[in-house]
Amino acid sequence: MPRLFIAIDLPTSHHAPLLALQDPALPARWTPPHQYHLTLRFVGDVPTTDISPLEEGLAAIHKPPGTLSCDGLDVFPSRRKPRVLFVGLSPAPFLRALQTAIEEAVRSTGLPKADKPFHPHITVARLKNARPQAVRGFLRRHHDFTLPSFTAQAFHLYASELSEKGAIYTRLRSFRLDG
């Protein structure tokens, strides 16, 4: 069963500022640039027979392109127990409308409701036993981090295969924002 998610890719022009954040003093597995994305919906393991109806539902979404803006750096689940370093994105109305339409398309295929609320972000690193005070220091040093706004022109359906070296993402299909 393929493990699926739906995402917007980050423009390659935004990779360098994220790569510049990589700090060897912070114990982390840094996200490779070709995997920078904004997850709109983690779908999970999906029977192969359900992929085509899911693609049809996603293809029926007609939303206009929209602008996405950086909202700074932070961590999940909390600064006391940091596990994921991310760039937050402002929850623009365009983004909320697109995510809601995607959720409806996923649910219309009979797949379960999302198990977590939508929190727009781009994962920069997975932290490995990082001391909370080291993470807070990193966040203070980069308190003014920002990325240029960008226009999302499409979203994509990906399969994710877990391996010892990290996840391997395969784009299955792209959907233009054309509303």
C-alpha cells in the first residue's frame, strides 16, 4: 500500500536560505532541498485501488494560484520537547480554502478524516535529542529569519517510502491551480 501525501513544493530559489540554517552544533537530520514542501494533507497508507478515485477528486479542485508568506521559525511539538524544526507559513485565506477543498476530496473517496489540525509549515530538520536550551538559542539567533513570498501555481500527490536513509518521495501527479 503506498503511503501518500498532498503538498505544494517550495521554489528552488528558496532552497539556499534554508540550507544556510544548517548548524552542525544542532543535532538534527536536515531536510534535503529536493524535499522542501508544504504538506496540505497527509493521507497515509492507501490501497492501490483508491489512488485513481483520489486523483479524480483532486483534479476536480479549481482554485486560483495564491501567495504564501513565511511566518518565521519554530519547533514541534513544543520548545520544551523540540522534535521538528520548521518554517511557519501565514495561514492565508487562499491556503485555507485549498486545504479544505483537498480535505473534502480525500474524504469523498472514503478515506478517513485528517488526524491532526492543519498547521502550514515547511520541515527544515528533524531534531535528534537536541537540548531545549540549544534549540531556543538557535531560534533566538534566527529570530528574524524570513523567506520571500511566493505564488503557489500547483499542488502534487506524492508517495513516500520510508528507508534507513530517510523518506523517498515520488511525485505521482500534479494539479494546476487555475480557478
